[in-house]
Amino acid sequence: MKPGPASRERPAHRDPDVLRWLGAYASSAMGDNVYYVALSWAAVQSGTPSQAGLVMALSAAPRALLMLGGGVIADRFGPRRVLIAGSGVRCAAVVTVAAVLLVTSPGLWLLGLLALVFGVVDAVLMPALGAMPARITTRGQLARVQGMRGLASRLANVVGAPAGGLGVALGGAAAAFGAAALLFAVSLPLLTAVRTGRRQDRSADSPQPAEPGPTARPGLPAAGRGPSAPPAGRELRDGLAHIRRNPVLARLIVVIALSDLGFVGPMNVGLILLADERGWGASGMGWVLAGFGAGAGTASLLLTVRGRIPRAGLVLSVSITAGAVAIGALAYTQTVAAALGTALALGLLAGLSGALSGALVQTESDPAFVGRVTSVSSLFSLGLAPLTFPVTGAGIALWGTGPVFVASAAVCVLGGILGLCSRPLRRAELPR
């Protein structure tokens, strides 16, 4: 008997191109952690706490303003090209700052400029990063790739931040910046070796374009638009129209936006203030964050092993709703142990909903629009949601942690309820 489509599909964890991309992603993510430690330390040493906070926040504005344009660039030039170029720019920028710090103390202006450069580059890299899995694996393996990416992200967080601290302790900010540049550089040959292009999905009707270049898969049409490429504004409008026309994507983007807007503030600024209010100290907050990371890592491992979650749209909506309840409950925990258990459950639910969101975005998007759709979904989590930090802090100063956490949880609940009430999203499935 001739083998069926499922039996001919290569599992993501055995695919050399997926593993190369995953290695590049893990190296770059560790570099990000080292970079942020170095930048925060150098900023604190060069200015006041408020000035250091301003430097750290400078990256958010370019991401919010340019993220949608980054999606157009990812679709026009191909995500692999964009990732290689962006990683090269980040490596060169960090090496330059490290060299300057070795010979002089330039002050905050250089650190602010570096933060702005990273913000601009991130606005282009994030959509390309989200679009990359659809270019290197089949639709049926997207959920597994999202799980593997989640595991790599958790590993980068565990290893990267301590490595940055060690670099600062041994050689100051210049050494830490140098270590970050090395990690960014490691990702470049791995990305260069990745072959991209639509893996001919046996369940798909049409192939996805490949990126031009020597590593493109043979027999696949080129993705470059050439001199006849439409204006960027028109391409962006086409991407937004593609989202509106797809009933699953239209609801999914709103669900992602609401869940991110309600989640990011409490789990960043809110958690710090909660730990201070309860007297848990930095170690207590570290345990709570470790619990969240363990839960999110478990969800990523589940997706990596299973490769597919049945009734993905329904599971996504339920996990967002249940996670919102955990966010509200976290503010009323009195001990580190109770907060640790709540954060563990929250991490499991948030990790599951986040991976399913990413897989559904890529599954439901037409291959030519994946970068633009990813840029819209990333705009809220990476561009707009961080702007809620000062609002969360001001709200807690006025009303306390409980009401602010509950209000944030209510925003998340709205996202979950919207998903449950939307028949197309509720019935959305990942490919087998």
C-alpha cells in the first residue's frame, strides 16, 4: 500500500532545517538576555534610576510604531533574509558599544542610541521570526515547532540572564556586551544554512514561495517581488484585509490583543510590587517567576511531544479564561508557596494559549501574508502591552494590587469569552 500523507511527513524534531533555526533562535534569545543585563547595568552606572528606566524603555516606541511595517518587509524579502540581516546589525551595534566602553565612558547617549537601534531592528525581526516556521516545516508540524520554540525560549531565559550577570561581574558591561555579540554571531551561520520555502504540505493546495538564494528548496517559485512590487502601504492594507476576510484570524487577533493587554502589566510591574507589598523580597519573587517558567515550559514540552492539540480553538479560549482567573487569584495569595502554585498553573495555561495562538496564526494565514499577520498579533504583545506598565504601577499606587490584578484579569476574560462565543474560532483545528 502506498504511504499516506501523514506517514510521509517529517517530524519537526528530526528536521535539520528546523533544528538549525531552533539553534539560531536559542543563541539569539540568550544574547538578548545577556544584552538586557548589560544595558541595564551600564545605564544604572551612567545615570540616575529614572534615566536608566528611560534608556530601557526606548526600545518600546520603535517596536510600537514600526512593527506593522516589519511584517511587510518579512513578506516581501522573506523571513530568513530579514533574520540574517537583523542579527548582523544587532551584532555589529553591540560590538561597537563594547569597544567604545573599553576605551571611554560615553554616557547615556550611546546606550540610548543602542536601545533605539534594537527597537527598530526588533520591529522587523519579530514578524520575520513568527513567519519563519511556516517556511521550514509543514502545517501539521507547526504546533510542535511552537512547543520546541517555547522550550528554547525558557532555556535562553534560564541561561542568558545569569550569563549576563557573570559577564558584568568579570569584566563589566563591555564584557557582557561582547558576550551578547558573540551569541548573536553564532546564530548567523545557522540561519545561513537553513533551507527555506514551503515544504510541500500534502494537505495544501498551493505551494508557498521560497526565498531567493542558493539555499532555497528546488522546484519552488521565488518570493522576491522584483521591480513590480506594490507600494508598502498597499501591501499592509492587503494584509489587514486578509485578516478581516478570515473569520478565524479576525477573532483570533482580537483575542490575542485582549489577553496580552491584561496579562503583561500584572506579570511584570505588578508582580514586583506584589512581592514588595507581601514582604517576599527578591528571592520570593524569583520563586514565583520560576514557578511560572516551569509551567510554561511544561506546556511547551507537551506540544513538542504531542505535536497537536485537538480542538485547538476551544482549548485556546478555555486556557485564556482559566489563566485570567489565576491572574486575579495571584494578587490574593499571602505566602510564597501559594503564589508559586498559582504561578505554576498560570504558566501552564499561558504557555499553552501562547503556543496555540502562534500555531493558529500561521495555520490560518495564507503563506504570502504570514509576516504581516504575525506583525499585527505581535504589535499588541511587544509594542502596545508594555505601555501598560506605568498604568499598572499608577493603579496599584492608588488602589492596591488586588483591584488592579482583578481589572487586568477581566480584560483577559473578555478575550477568552470572545473566543468561546466565536463559532469559527471555537471550532478551529490544527492540521493533522
